[in-house]
Amino acid sequence: MSKYSDKYLISEWRTAPKRAIRDGVGEALVKIGEDERVVVLSADLAGSTRVDKFAETFPDRFFELGVAEQNMAGVAAGVAFTGLIPFMASYAAFSPGRNWEQIRISIALSKANVKIIGSHGGVATGKNGPSHQGTEDIALTRVLPNMTVLTPADATQCQTMIEAAYKLVGPVYIRTARPETPNFTKKYDFEIGKIEKYREGRDVTICASGIPVWESLMVAEELAKEGVECEVLNISTIKPLDRETIIESARKTNKVITIEDHQIAGGMGSAIAELLGEEYPVPIKRMGITDKFGLSGEWEEVYKWFGLDRVSLKKAVVDYLHE
Amino acid sequence: MGPALDLQRVANQLRGDVLRMVHTAQAGHVAGPLSAGEIYSVLYFGGVVDLAQDKIVLSCGHYCPIMYAALARNGNFPRSELKTFMQAGSRLPGHPERGSLPEVEVSAGPLGQGVSVAVGMALALKIQYGQRSQKTTPRVYCVLSDGEIQEGQVWEAFNTAVRRQLDNLIFILDRNRIQIENYVAQVATYGEVAGRLEAFGLHVLEIEGNRTDKIMEAITQAKEVMGGPVMIVANTVGGKGVSFMENDPSWHDKVPSQDELTKALKELGEKNEQV
């Protein structure tokens, strides 16, 4: 039996065609837009967040609010209070970056049924540089009570996540990403709070989220040839964490490494470390952006710079296993 | 006794409740809630607002004692509950939290936020009521303060309200000219507030904000305005109704002593009793 999940991975996942994670946004919104309660708000980034597809299909329920992310968060809350379901879209660096306090009070404290799409997550944003690379958004959102935090690993998962967020009553943050990366997962009914095990292994658990998930699978495949069996978990829901699946895996491997395109302080890796530190302490290594700002450049070059590319990941896993 | 006189009486009753609440809690804000006595009297008791379907949003959240007082007098919850203001577990927290009472529409406190939320509500109500005439679409009334408009978010919200032609949205700016640290004019230079608001495209009505008849008139007029939001600039006096509190920034959030409470209630024509 294959160590790779048939349930979640397409059979040609290794050579999957590329699509940007953010591309999943438009299609999902057009689908759920059949529900007249769905409204989309934009802060002058409809095209690059991919909500423009909704705007074309449902122009009466699309509102371009201009470059004003703080106002957008408040407007979204007000729209939600009347019973509609607003999705608000911008770059993660600005929303929740610039409007965090509006999200905190108008949305989270108020339990507003608002869905926040933060595009251009991580240094994968590339050439526009650190000002436009959302590298703290997961930390900012997961500390907020009432907030659910999601990160899709590919465009297909992004679609199903948006559909799941639409069904959940309450504030949700969904982080997407800019570059074209392998679209390697099968479409299935994404369940918030239930993460996916993509590969079975016994030697080390790799907890990954976003673009690094596919790379982690490739690393696992390479390491298998060297006799190392990695378990690969896609931490697709960062809050609430799937305690059972994560602890069960840690219990089996007794070694956990986390990989994300985000500051290691406060991100997904921190969430895993908090959980395991309290409930099942095992050695943990966190990979990510290590207390630095991002860098302007071609995203794959930037990934190498920060050690998020496959070669660096593989070396990190090997070094960690030999510690 | 005409209706305007009744509303004036109500305004002072609300002020009395504000002072009792703040004194009991030994915390809270005074000057702002007092300046807005007539505004809240008219909004809840003037008959110009359809309380069954319209929304009243308090954006300057520190004014909440006057909102709680109005809701209690309106029968939304027992008046005796006012004494729980700011106590742990109370439905009357120190700044409004949406849902603590069904009528508390927005969480507020960090200034400016409620203005955007009010814009979102008005926008969404217009979507939902679609082709129905402006007269049947629920309206949103949003109370904000003149210190509050130092927040840039407020001006972002005005842009949206004007761009989206939200004629079911009526702002009431309590221009009491004081804020925590000092007089507003000392803290930030505004020039002509009304002129700046007009320049943003708002339909501005400037009135004497401590006169219930003027507020009634302005709201009635505002409801007839088509094509965009109305801004009622209510020129008020901070700490209105209590001589030694009026126009003095130090009363922004000072708790009156027992003596001061007694004197204040007497000036307001209110019984010297706790809530």
C-alpha cells in the first residue's frame, strides 16, 4: 500500500500542473455567490486577489471600496450584522496587517460573520519585497479569540476552504499566495479543524502549510530512497488545531519539524510547539522566516535565500535527524 | 407642556443616570455622555426614529452610559441593572460590545470603527431592500464625536458612504469641543468642521446640538435627503447640564465625588438617589 494518501493527493501529484493558490478564490466565490447573501469587498486589489471573477459574475454584490483596508474591515462587519456574508480581500500584509485593530474589535470581538482573504502570503510574493510580503499574518490572526485561521496548500484546496468558510458562521482568515505552484491535491469536502495526512512515515513528522507542503512531500520522497520515512501533515487549519492528528503523529515519530513561509515567531510552527509543549513534549524544529524581513526578488530565489527551498528543507530534516 | 419640553426633561433624566452610573462604578466617562443628552433623548424618545427597524450605532464607545440609560428608560432592560455598569459579567461593559444587549449594534471604543460599521450596515440594507423606495429602507443613525474624527478611518468611511450614495445613513457628530487631554482645538486644528465634511461630499446640517427641537428638525429634514448620507453637526457643550462640568476637558472621564454628584443631580432637577 502506498505511503501517500490516495484520498487527498492526485495520482500525478509529483508532476502536477501549476496554478497559483490565489486562483482558487475566484472560482469558489463564483460558486458560493449563487447564494444571494454572499457579498465581496475589495480594497483596490480585486484582480490580484482574484475576487474579480466574482465581480464580473455578480456586479451588484461586489463593492470596490478603494485603498482603505481599515474601513473595509468595518464595512464588512456592518454588512455581516445585517445577515449577509461578506468576503473581504486584500494582501495579507495590509489586511490583517494594516487593519488588525478593526479586525480585532469590529469583527472578532463582535463575532461578525466576515471572511478575510489575505492574498500574497509569505516571501513567495517575491519581487514587490517585504512591504508586500505578508509574513506575520498568521501570528496576527491566530491570537484573536473567535477567529478561525486557514492556509491552503494549493488552488484546489483553496476553493474547498472558501466553501467551508462560507458555511461556518463566524470570522475566518484564509491566507493565499501569489506564485504558480503545483496543484497537487484532490478536490474533497474540506473540514475546518481536520488536517490532512499526505504521507505516512515513522521517523519524523513534517508539519507544513502553504507552498512548502508540496515541497515537503518531494523531500519525503527523496529521503525515502535514503531509508528515512517522513510523515507529512498539511496543517491546513492553523486554528483550531487538529490536536488528535498532530499528537498521534508526534507519538509515533517523536520528532517534529515545522515548515512555513511566515515568521517562525507566532506562526503555524509556534502553534504546533505550544500544543506539543503542553500535551506531548517532543523535540521540535521550526523552519520559516527567522526574525527577518523578506526580500525583493524572484520568489524561488527568495525561498533559497531563506532556506525554504527543497534542498534546504531536505538538509534541515537530515541535520535534525542526526542531532 | 409641549413635546420638545418633555424631551428636554428626558435628556436631563438620562444625564442623571449617567452620573449615577459613573459614580457607582467609580469609573467611566462624563463630559461626552452629558453633551449628547438631547441627541439620545431625541433618538430614542423623539418618535423620529423607527426603533423597530432602524439601527442606532454608537461609534464613540465611551459615550455608552448615555446609550445604556436610554435603552433602560426605553424599557429594553430593567433600570436597576444600570448599577452593574462596568462590573465583571455585567451586560453593560465599559465600552459597548455587540450582543451584550440585543440593541448594542457595534463593539466600539477604539474611535472611528463604528463609523465604518454603520456604513457597512447602511450599504447592506440598501442591497437587501433593493428597489424598494428610500422611505421604506431601514435607516442607520451613527453617533460620533469631534475628537473621533481625528481618526483617519472616519474619512475613509465617509468616502464610501458618499461614493455609494447611502441616503439611508444619518451621522450625528457631537461637537462638544473637548477630548481627554484638552480642548479639541488645542489638540488638533480643524478649521471649519462643517466645511471639511461638506468637502467630502456629505450633506451637512449644522445645528445647536443641546436643543431637542433643533435635533428633531434636523433628523426630519435629513430623512428627506436623497442620493447621499447626511451629517448633522450638533454643536454641543461638553458636560452640558452641570455648571461646574461644562466646557471643561478635565471632566472627560473624571468620577464625581458624592458632593459633586449631589450638586449635579440638583442642577439637573433629578432626585438625589443612586441607580
